[in-house]
Amino acid sequence: MRYLFRPPGTDGASLLALPWHQPLEEWDPDLLLEVPQRGISRHVVRFVAEQGRVFALKEIAESLARHEYALLGDFEAEGLPAVSVLGICVDRPGGQDAILVTRYLEYSMSYRYLFSRPSARQSVDQLMDTLVVLLVRLHLAGVFWGDCSLSNTLFRLDAGALAAHLVDAETAERHPTLSRGQRHYDLDLARERVGAEMLDLQFGDLLPAGVDPIEVADSLPVRYERLWEEVTREEVFRADEQRYRVAERLRRLNDLGFDVGEVELVTSDEGARLRVETRVSSPGQHRRELMRLTGLEVQENQARRLLNDLRTFRAWLEQKTGAPVSEAVAGIRWLAEVYQPVIDAIPPDLAGRLAPAEVFHEVLEHRWFLSEREGRDVGTTRAARSYFSTVLPRTPPELTTPSVIAKRP
């Protein structure tokens, strides 16, 4: 019998004393933890608590366990929304199935739990939209789920909204990219499973009155196509409006919960064509990436906003010069030509009211507002002057001013 686990070693070591040689169904109830908000599983699943942490143990065929162990590890490394895998126990006596161990997703709830408690109940529309966001995220990463369903998803409240996480990856497949046929097949499977789950809720008197389970399931492809189109489509616009239109598109993607990779601008007789690579990022990635490119140490959401502007600036440089511009060069030039001039222009009597990165973010927001109102890009310089004269003076100083230092190249 072998027990393999991932770092940190303390998590895995804390479980070594469990009776891995016994079938999960025969484990002493005193060793187990009852989790009322758990979902339904076709396998034997048990929960244990060690050193203040909760772990889920699932008994499945060894080949499936190894497959899921590897995939979930990759998903976690890439920041995909899935449960965190800890380890597997294989080569168990008597030819028993393997046991896959995952970390319990704190504050998560199954879809049945959401509908069984009035205080936790969410609208069906919100639940479907959240599931679609998860499926689109996975498809963008080249993941064919093969078993997308509410039962294989856990939900967490996030500032009043819901966030969805994949729980079961037994049937998942990883590809460089997914074809349209693969995506639609995955979507068809999801529609069938969700329809059955909605009927199950209705039979259990858990579905709100007036909600048709079949209509809910049939809405899944419509919601998916709408979101997929939004995050992958190309846009064409006039050359004189490209800066603020690019910023507007990146803002919409961020509001939908997606991050931005490469930004490509191609000039043609029709105007400027925008193509955006949409992706999922790992926590803290924006801060680390901005630090690498510019030396700026800022908060995560600030870094996301500043990186968007840096990418827009890089695309503009490449269009202007007609040649590729490296990330490093774009970062140095953006810091010197875009970011630092705004920070240096803060009036001395207003310095310290907001952190420098927050000021720059606010200037970008003000620029978007002015450009939208005038129907053309007003530029960062004019937006900064307007912001410093009309907005920043009305902003109360922060209680503490973070130390955010712009390192010049």
C-alpha cells in the first residue's frame, strides 16, 4: 500500500494514521466528520478533520484516481477554479479501489444545499450563470469536462455573488485547445445533466414555484454562447478611438471575472481590429507580473488595472512602429512615458491622499468617462489634468498611505 501526497507535507503527514487498509464504508464513524452542505456522489465519499483542516476522501478505481490526481494538480497550478488535491492511496490490500484525497473547499455549498435553506437560496438564473462561467473558463483552458453538472460543482458566496468550482475531474480531458464540436458536446452533456438535477429539485419540492426544469436546462446553451461570444469576439473600431475602446473591452472582461493575456491590434481599411486572449489567472499573478515588468509593488486589483493599460500601450506601440515590442521594453516605456508622468504631476498639496497606483487607476477611470462622453479618446495627460483639478481635491486623505515606489528604469 502506498500513500502519495503533495506539498505542504504537514497536510499529508497528518493523515498517515488513518486506516487506509480498510474500505471507506467500514471506517469508524468517530474518525469521520459530517458535512451537511456536501453534494451527492456516485462513489463512497467521507470527510475527516485533522489539525483544523477538513479533507474529502473518495474511493474510486486506481486509474481514475491517478488521472484525477494529476489533472487537479495541474488545475491548481494554473489557477483554474477546482478543488485542491492533496494525495492518493494506491495498491491497497485485497485489490481495493484507490482513495483520492482533496482539501475541502471552505465555505462551499452544493446546489441542493443552496435550495434547501431559505437563508442560502439563490436564484436559478444566478446558479446557471455561475455554472456557465465555470464551463467557459475550463474550455478556454482546453479542458473538456465530460461530466459538467451541478452535482459535480461546489458554490461559494463571493461578495453577494456565487463562484463555482469543479469537484469531479474523473472524465475530464486536457487538450491544447478545444474545437467547437468538443465544446458543444460538453455543453450538450451539461444540459442533460442539469435538466435531470432540476427535475430532482422539483420532485423534492425545492425548486421555486413557476420554474420549469426543462426551460432552465435549455437556457444553458444560450447563456454559454452569449458569454463565449463576449470573451472571444473580435472588435473593429476607428483608429482615433482605439485606446479608450480597448480599455473598455478589457474592463468588461474583468467585470465578467476573466483575465487578459495578449492584446493584438491590427489596422485595416475597416479600422483597428482588436483581438484579446482571454484566460484564467492564479491568485496574486497580477501583482507578480507587474512587479516583474515595472518594479511596482501594488495591490492585486490595482495591478490588474495597470497591466491592462500596459498591454494596451504595448499594442499601440506595435501598431505605431509596425514591429513586435517585447514585454520588457513595453514595461520600461510604459513606466517612463505613461505611469510616472501621471504620478509626478500630482499637485504637492494633494500628494498622499491616495496611493500612487490608486491615483493612476482613478485617472484611467476618469479618462474612460471623459472619452465615453466625448466619443473619442481624450488621452491620459488631459484626463490627469482634469482629475487633479476636479476629482482628487474632493477625495479625503487615506488614513494610511501605502509605500508604493515606482522604480525608474
